[in-house]
Amino acid sequence: AKLTENSAAIEETDRQTLRDAGFSDRDIWDIGSVAGFFNMTNRVASASDMRPNTEYHSSHR
């Protein structure tokens, strides 16, 4: 949540908490990358009023 709501507030202690939970620095990079890309694409979709394709949603449910 911190990465999404206030990314500038992330500190070394946040990364260390993830390391202590068993995540490597590569894992932390991957976590940040995935969260960041989701945040970016959701904002672009909202800004452009992009809506999901109804066929896509109905074909996988």
C-alpha cells in the first residue's frame, strides 16, 4: 500500500522487512516493478476512460 499511496516514503526499513520475510533484493525489484506497472496502467486507463473488453471478461469466468 505504501508504494501506491506514498512511494516517496519508502525507506530502507521497508526493504529490510521484506528481506527478513525471505525476499531477495531481486524479489523486491520484481514486487516494486509489478506494483508500479499496475499503478501506471490503472492511471492511464482512468485518464483515458478505457473500459475492459466485455468479451475478455466473459470468456475467462
